[in-house]
Amino acid sequence: MKFGTSGLRGLSADLKGRPSALYATAFGRHLLQSKKVDAGDVVLIGRDYRDSSPEIAANCAGALASLGFKILDCGTVPTPALALYGLERKAACLMITGSHIPADRNGIKFYSPDGEIDKADEAAITRLAAEIEASGETVNYASTAAEDHSAPCRQLFFERNSTLLPEAAFAGMKIGVYQHSTVARDLMVDILAHYGAEVVALGRSETFIPVDTEAVSEETIALLKSWASTHGLDAIVSTDGDGDRPLVADETGIPLRGDLLGLIAANFLGAGTVVTPVTSNSGIEAAGPFSVIRTRVGSPFVIAGMEEAVAAGKDLVMGFEANGGLLTATSFDINGRSMRALPTRDCFLPMLATLSLAAIRKAPLSAVAASYKLPFAAADRLENFPVETSAALMAYLRASDANLAEFLQPIGTIGSKSDIDGLRITLRDGRIIHLRPSGNAPEMRCYVEAENEAAALQLLNAGLTRIKHWAEAR
């Protein structure tokens, strides 16, 4: 188990019982030691639909109750809804979720009363967990009673999203909702219907389906295309397992890039400063009247970048990741109302902003996406790619320019490179290839940009093939 780009992750079997209780105990002690909470304060717990999540949530609840905290059970709710409720109540939160990764894995996302924890908090929790483990101390995780607060948690999030747009903003639109096993599935239907859309619920599943909105699988795209054609849909929306990453597909079933959704949302908000990772599209800087700050991949880095911008006196500060998850560091005035800051990934605002733009323009989503004229970007990953192998590859590529040039020789010639997070290489012909190990799973990711879809997909395939061949030749 380790902290990745967003939260603690590990095999579900390794998280159940003492391990999850150990980290919950370390989190509780960190909150107390840092004076962020007092003994007896409320802690909120939410979870996704994985089979392992109820047990892990119960383990964490028992551990925190043994430290004197009052536990409120928010049930199966989207992560941004839990975070918003935590900010409203000034309460710490735990979200039990593995997000988009396979069902045999799970994780815990931690929130202090003022929002998502940062890398310093992660280091402190890891240190405390190691100290508890080394001491042999007993960790209590016996079952404890918890008040059900799922209804007010959901209602607060519904109220936030039901006032962003004018009434009947989606009247005349027919929108599919790929429900699968996301905790956001019912809220998506309710909010779209609230704005007057004809909603078609699709693909609901009672078993967990991992959906990666940043690298949508061919099987998922085939489903989206089939539904779009069969039902005559204007769009299809969905999210990952815990509802903090959006998926928006156009009228043909083709998913829009997450960074395009973030860009549309930035313009919708009237952002002054946008913070986004280096993996987001290189055309963002020229696509709006805002300044752009680039960071490493992961919401803690985006949050840190937003905090630095606010500390420097910037207003209207927001951020987004390449997966489309949107964060706000300041309040924004939207539709005559003030929307409070929510500095954690949210899938609803970028989804609604994008659908709203299509409705206002009375144009298909494919035309809306094309109007931004961004370089064509694509991304994919090699799953079950050992962490040790990805580390060895990155060490080899960083060891010398000759190594990097040799690796890329079948693909192109290096023009420039960046090492903010992984290796991002701009080739002399203007194409971009970015190699980066996942921060929370045994996966090797490849991101590319090129002048058109065919060139980008060719480059992506070449990059993934080169990675596989290098690993096989070790």
C-alpha cells in the first residue's frame, strides 16, 4: 500500500482489517496532533460500490471511533459530494474508493476539515502508520454505530449543481447516462432531468465495472457508439467509480478529452488562473483569456499550485486534470449565485458546462469540440506492468540523452524534453510523446499529441509498442 496521485491504494485483500484501520488511526492521530480537529469531532465516511468497500469503511469507522471521533455514514456518494459536505460541516472525511482501477484493488482518500490532504499530510500519515506498526500496538477496528447522513450529503451536492445553469437549460436534448457502477449514477439522472433533458439510463450494473475516463477502453467506446445510434442521443455522460472524473461522449459516442472538458469549464467560469498538469493538452495556453500554471500529475499538485496562485493575490483560480476532474480554489459567481470553492476533483461542473455550451450554440458536441482546434491528443496505458520495470525504464531514459535517443529512434528525433512528471518529449516535427508510470497502480502510461487523429493514434501505438519491446528485452 502506498499513496499515489490521489489517495492510498492497494489490493483489496491487503486493505481489509488491520491495514485500513492502521491508516485510519494514523490519519486520526495526525489530525489531532496538527490541531486540525479536537477529540470528539465528527468524521464523515463515504464509499464506492466495490465489494470490499463496506468492510474497509467499517474498519476505518471502528478505528476512528476508538480515538473518540463521532462517525457519520454518508454511504455511497460521489467523492466531491462527500468533500463538499465535509467543508460545510467543517469535518474530516474518508472516501473508500479505488476510483477507476480494477475491482481487486481499493483505496482511501483523506480529507481534513479544510479539504483534500496534501503531500506533507501523506508523509505524516505514512510515518505515523509505520510507527504504530513497528511498536506492535493493537489497532481497534471493532464495528461501531454511525448515523446515516447520506441524504443531506446528496442533497447539498444536488443543490450546488442544480443552480449552475438557467432553468430548462437542456430542454430538447436527449442525453444518455452510462450508469455502470458509479456512485454518481442516480445524481446524474436527477440533475440532467432537473434541467429539462430527456434522460436515457444505460448499462446499470450491480457488479463493479472499472471505467477509466482518461483512457476509455475500446469495449466502452463500442457501447457508447451503439447507444448513441440506437437511441438518437445528443450526448452520453458518465464518471469513474467514485464520481470525480467526468466522461462526456458526443452524438456519435466518441468521448471528448478530459482536458477539453476542463478548458470549456474554465471559460464557463471566467477563470483568471488555470492550474493543470503537464499532461494536459499543449494548446490550452492559447485557448482562453487566463494564465496557465503547469504541475505534476495528481490533485495534490494541482491544489498546491492553486494555493500558490491565491497566495500571490490571484482571483478566480481553478484547476483541472487531464482526466477532466475540476477543482476550484476561490468562489465564482455563476448564474447570479456565488459558488463556493471546492478544491477537490469534481466531474459534474465540467460535464454541465460542456452540455450547456452545446445547448447555447445549438450545435452537436462534435462541432463544439472541433471548434477549439486543439492539437489531437490521445492516451493509453499498459496494465499489469510491474512497478519495478517502469522504474527501470524511466531510470534508463533519464540516464543519458543517448539512451533516450536510442529508445525513440524508431519514432522520431528529439527536439526538446521536460521532466516535470515523467518524460515529455517534443519531437522535431512537433509531435509530443509523454512517458509516465502511474502513481497508484502497476501501469505504464503514454500520452501523445499530433496534428490529427490518425497521426496521434499511430504515435500512441508506436510508443506503447516501444515500451513493451524494451521490457521484453531486459
